[in-house]
Amino acid sequence: MTELATPISPKLSRSGAFRLLQNRGKSQEKPGHRMTVFRLTQISDSHLSRRLPPFTENFHRVSEHIDATRPDLVINSGDLGFDGFESPDDVEFAKAAHTALPVPCRYLPGNHDIGDNPTEVGEFPKQLASEAKRQNFRSMFGEDWWRFDAAGWCFIGLNSLVMNTGLACEEAQFDWLAAELSSLKGKPLALFLHKPLFLNAPDDPELLASAIRYVPQPARRRLIDMLAAVDWRLVGSGHVHQRRDFSYRRTRHIWAPSTGFILRSNERQELMGIKETGLVEYVFQPDGFEVRHVRAPGQVDHDLFSVLDIG
């Protein structure tokens, strides 16, 4: 029987920075001990470009919030520049904006950074992910898949855009992931990637109108089967430009909104969560984690097509 997802309540998000608690622990960081509290901020889909000031202004508001809150780490889960692989200036502009943040950053590629991946339905994407575009991303932002450990947790970031491409790096990433998962030794896992895994359940059918939103089959099935062998508690993604928070079985699924813009029309993009700009804050402790859905003061819900003046 399919287990249905539980969607986030829109009323909660409109209240500003609210808290959704999951297994909140009592451990506290002590001098001379290893870190027992780790604060992470996830931003996504910044789509920065000198020629699009509204999105840049929103990023400035997010930067000010990060400066005020000072998390231990910021993760951007993809689509850093507006026309990433087609505009070197957008990439350089996005890199400079992130370098100016007052805390360390890690990055994951989105489809605007390295191209898209094919699905089981529909035509190949016009801009397919490629090794050349991937290497360009790595030269600017560092590794496109990675692992680190903090507060008793393992954090893994994956490149979701090479999945289903048949590129050599796709298999190399799966091999790397298998080795990392085998070394967890019971640690809980938080996973980050650009595309959400699915809408409601792993066996959701791929539909022509929506398949590009999610990690495609059969790579999705392979990935979820691998994760089933470990204590996988969280997956954070972006891509859809909607905020969503639900649980499927033992795993919490967080869709981070874009820092830059929304797609306001439900005719252009169906409503699946909450259409707003913002960010997500996490607090990890050895016995659990906390999620805070946040809008930086002054962020504006710019509509993409209005900014681009497309009717």
C-alpha cells in the first residue's frame, strides 16, 4: 500500500520563521568537547545575474539574514546563476555573491549550472548535462558531490543532474556513495541534492508534464534502494521554487524555496507547496534535528515572468 505524504500547512509558513521540531534533543555544546550542535542554512535557486537586479536584491536580503544569524555552514542546492553554463558572467557574478557571505559555503549543481538529465518519458532535454559543463562548475564552486560529518551526523551532497545521463561520472558517484554509506556505522544521514526525489512516494509515475522536476527513474529507484540500508532521516532539495515539508515513512523531505523568484501562475506551474521566496535553517544534534522555514526580512516574491516581461 502506498504511504501518502503529509504536506506542510500554508498557515505555518505565513507566520514567518516558524519551527517544526523532530526529536529535539537536550545535548549542548561544551568547551573542549566535539561539536554537539551544528547549525546549517540551506539556500537554493538564487539565479543570480547582473541584468536581473530584483533577484540580486533578494539575495542581498538573504545575505544580511545569514550575517545576522551566522550558521556554521551554508549550502546552496543548485541553480546559482541565471543562465549558468551559457553565461560566464552570470557564473562569476554568482560566485562573487556567495564568496561575500560571512560563513563557509558548499554547493551542488542545478540544471541551470550544468544542464538537465533525461527522464523515462518525453524528449531529451535541449541542454543535456555534460562532463564539460560539470567540470566548469567544479572549477568555480568545488566538488559536485561531497561528505562531511558534524554533531554526530553524516551529511552527503549529490549531483542529481548526472543521474540517468550515462556519463562516466554517474557511475562514479554511485560507487562513491556506496562506499560512504558503508562507513556510516549507524550515524544518521542528511542528504542534499538539487532535484526532489519525488512528489509523494518513490513509485510516483513519471508524467510528461512533471518528470523534469524530480530525480528520474531508474536512477531514483537505485538511489532510494541504497539509502534504505542506512538511518536516512532527511533530504533537502530545491529546484521547484516552492516550499514544501513532508515525511515519507522515516524520512523528512524539505523543498527549499528559491531565494530569487516564484512562478506565480498556477497555469504555468501547478501548486504543490507554498509559492514564496525564502530559505531553510536546520539545527542538528546527535539525537535529532530541527527545521525552521524562514523568509529573510525584505525578501519579495518576484514573479519570473513579470520580471522578464513575458506575458
